Amino acid sequence: MLANNLDESVSQPFVAAHLRWMKLIIIDIQYGDDEHSVELNSEHCEFGQWLNTGEIDDYFTKIEIEQIHGIHDQIHRLGESIYLALKEAKFGNVLTDYLMIARLSLYLTSRLNQKITQKRLIIKSQTDPLTQLKNRETMMPILEKLFEVHEL
């Protein structure tokens, strides 16, 4: 999924997914009964499922991945707060929470884009496009270290 999205943008599909999710919350409240049909658990949404695939593990440190999961969980807590407020017809913080969800989604995905693009550019600059092997500039320090270690 990551490779397919990198050409356009990682952020677009996931920001759109969270905004569609918010729309479903509103529709669920408008037409639903007492049981909500919208998934409020952050691990079950499209973005949460993608995060759990581990595709970003090569791009981020363990601490950064925990932060990403924390921000994503915060988005879903705000969504649940909006859901409950709308259910009870208490509209006080709904717009603020909705805007915070949009802001956090944009922040989260722009951070993903930046880090992933940076890593991809580094890999691309170190790799021969035809053979997909490390280029000379990348290999020379490695070879020098090997020669040094083995005293060749």
C-alpha cells in the first residue's frame, strides 16, 4: 500500500478516511438507533489497520511509532466525544473537536509523508537504478571499513 501511495501522497487517503468517518458518525446519529454502527475503535479504522501492518516500521523509531499511535488514538477519542455529544444534543465543543480531528489527521499524515519521502530519497540516492545495488559512493566507506577491519 505504501509504495502505491507514495507517488501521490500518503496523507490524502487517510485524511479523507478520517473525514469520511466523521461524516458517518453524523449520519449514524441522524438515522441510527441506540446502537452505533460507526466503528469508534482506532485499531479498526482504515488508518489504524494500516498502522498495524508494520509498513512504517522501517521509517520510524519505536518511540515515533508510539507517538503516531497516540495521535491516532487521540483522533478517535475526539470522534467518540463528538459522537456522544451529538447523541445527547450537546453541541458545545463539537465543532472544536471536529476541527482538532482534521488538524491532527493532517499533522499525522504530513509527518508520515515527510519521513517516508525522506527515507525513500536517501535510498534512491544510494542505489543504482538499473541493478538496484548500492552505488559506488555508498559502498566505498563500507569497503574501506572492511579493509581496515581485516587489514587488507
